[in-house]
Amino acid sequence: MPDPSFVHAAFSSIASRYVTANHVLSLGADILWRERALKMIAEWKPKNLLDIATGTGDLALAIKKALPEVEVLGTDFCRPMLDVAVQRGLTHVLEADAMNLPLPDACYDAATVAFGLRNMADYEKALREFHRILTPGGHLLVLDFSMPEGVLAKPYRLYLHHVLPRIAGLLTGNMGAYDYLGDSIETFPRGEAFCQLLARCGYLAPQALPLMGGIATIYTGQKPV
Ligand SMILES: C[S@@+](CC[C@H](N)C(=O)[O-])C[C@H]1O[C@@H](n2cnc3c(N)ncnc32)[C@H](O)[C@@H]1O
């Protein structure tokens, strides 16, 4: 499981270059994945939404733009990442550990976490905490990397473990932060295993939607009414 102090230090050190590095390394695919997530969120018609591990605010800002009627709060435990989110126009932010949110029970209709849960020290504890702050009937959406299967698997592993850390090192000045990315993706539960984890944490109807052959996956689940 990831070490929170390593994760905090890694994101603090790359905060100012994170947005560019992200789009370059995913060849812009992360933008398409967030758009797919937006379509699902729009169908839920939430009044308010908590974007957990919001980082530099990409998903929270996209939600605010596409769904201006939704009240969006972005939360993250890394102040330098939140500072960039605020500079980019995210007005409501909260510095907090996602596994211990300083929020009352049942206060958000929807919660999202993009590329964040995988970095947390205890996935189950985090998912139960997200469940606690959701209103009955509220929805959770998790967008994260997974591993493609079949012919894509070998070339993707080569890119992930050998090419990506080098390019990222040049872009951000911190190759270590991206060396860890490949290992964290390999060990993060995916597909059916992740859906079972959601069910164990109390979410109804867990679903997995693989994107681009399984390079990333959107998972959803609902808190029972
Ligand atoms: C890869 S970034 C993702 C940022 C953003 N969601 C996006 O889609 O670009 C991961 C974020 O998770 C945050 N994070 C990791 N562990 C956390 C925790 N326990 N509590 C709050 N934030 C955490 C990091 O600080 C970082 O900003």
C-alpha cells in the first residue's frame, strides 16, 4: 500500500508541472476519460458533489463548467496541488485526508475520485469514508488506471515501467514520483475485483466501464436508500 508521506512529498514536488505532465503522458486521453465521467455524473443530477483527491482540480473544474448548477467542493491533503487548483479557478477547496474527512455524515449527493484512490494507504477505509459522507441514494465514481489485457498488455507495460518514468522525469524533474506510478497501477484492484471491493464497502450495483482497452476504468456504485 502507498506510504502517505511519500505520496504527499511526491505531489508537492510536482504540483506546478502536474497538469502539463498529465496531458502529455496520457496523450490527452485523460481529457476524454473525464468527459465520459461527466456524462455519468450529469445523469445522476446531484445538487452537490465532493471531488476527492482533486489535486490541481481537473475533474472538479470540468464538472463546474459542464454542470454549473452543481455545488462542487474539491478536497486533497496536498496544499501545493490545491493552490494550483485555486489558481485555475476552483473556488471551493478543503485541505483534508480523504480517509478522515472533516465532514458530517450524508452531506454529498455524489463523490468522485480520479487517479486518487490508488495513492491512498487503505482503499477499503477510504471507500467506507466516501460512503459515510454520501446521502442515501448518493453515487460514487472512481476513475483510475487499470491494466489492459491481451495484445495491449505487453507494450503498455513497457511504456508504463520504462518509457513513462523517463519522459515524466524530464517534464517534472522527479522521476521517482513516476517510477512509483507503474507499481501502484499493477497492484490496484481492477475490474471484477474492484467491484467486489465496492460491494464489501456497502455500495449497491457496482459497475466497471473499461476505457481504451482497459488502460483506465470508471467504477460506479450507489449508497443504499
Ligand atoms: C494523481 S493526482 C490526481 C489529481 C486529480 N484528481 C486528477 O484527476 O488529475 C492524486 C492526488 O491524490 C491526492 N491524495 C493522495 N492520497 C490522498 C489522501 N490520503 N487524502 C487526500 N488526497 C490524497 C494527492 O495529493 C494528489 O493530489
